[in-house]
Amino acid sequence: MALRRSHAIIGEIEGLLESARLELGEIVDVALLQPSGTEVGEVVQGMSLRASVAKVEAAPIAPRYTLDEVYGRFMDDPTREWSARTRLAYETARRLALSIMGADTPMENLNRAACRDFMETLRFLPKSASKRYPDLTPREAAERARAEGWSDLISPANINIYLNCGAACKIDPLSGVIGV
């Protein structure tokens, strides 16, 4: 019972955070803005927000990193010893992620909606798209494949490899330290 309630509470809090992002004019996940019907929102909204606002204002300003910068720092981390094959896999995943999501995309804009869009693009990406369709971006090739019902798409195993390579790249926004 407590575990189920915790999921409802977490969902409600995520909805409140998305509402705040919407008010700030940031990109939001519309699915999280739907009311869940629980009473948690009323409880949280009734709480005093003065202390949390003071904490946010007192927090150090984090440098803004782009997807390209974070991926580059991850790949250039001197504590990692990459084999040639592993480096090739990560560089391939990097090129694809930067092409689909945008190299200049700020890390704070990478939310669930952006990740879902990335996954959907990968799902419809044709095999060897860059060689077979050099005049199309990966996103354009995936959109054409979806619209025309192509069946010669990359495998779910390859999609998982691309997603896992991206998931391994993490950054602490305050210190700029890359981790796994």
C-alpha cells in the first residue's frame, strides 16, 4: 500500500515540477501535466514554499552544458581506457545522438519528452541510413521510413546499444565531473 502511494506522490510531484517548468517557459512533458486525482497536490501546494525558494536562490549557479560538451567531456575523460572497438561504438552513438537531438541542446532541456522523441526516431531509423541516404539527416530518414512504411530498420539490439552509450554519460552540473 505504501509503495503504491509513493508512486502516486512521486507522479504528483513530477506534475507540479512540470507545471513550474511550463510557467518558466521551458520545454515540458504534457503527459505529466495531467491531474492524477490525488490529494497530494493540495498538500504540497499548501506547504510554505519560502524555505525552498531561499535554498534555490542561495544555491551556486551551475554552468550550462550542451549535449555536445557533455558527450565530449565523457569521451575525453583521462581515467577511462577505451578499446578501439568501444570508442568506435561510443563515437557512433555520439554522432547519432548529436544529429538527432542537436549538438547545441542545453542539458537541462533533455527531459523525458526529448528522450522519447530520440527513441522514436531510432525505432524508425533505416539500416545504414548515413550510407544509403547521405542527403538525409537521421531524423529525416526515420520520418521518411515511418511515412512510407519501410521495414529495413535498425534492430532493437542496436537501438539499445545507442541508448546505453548515451545513458553512460552523466555529469554533475556543479563540479562538471563526468561519471558512470
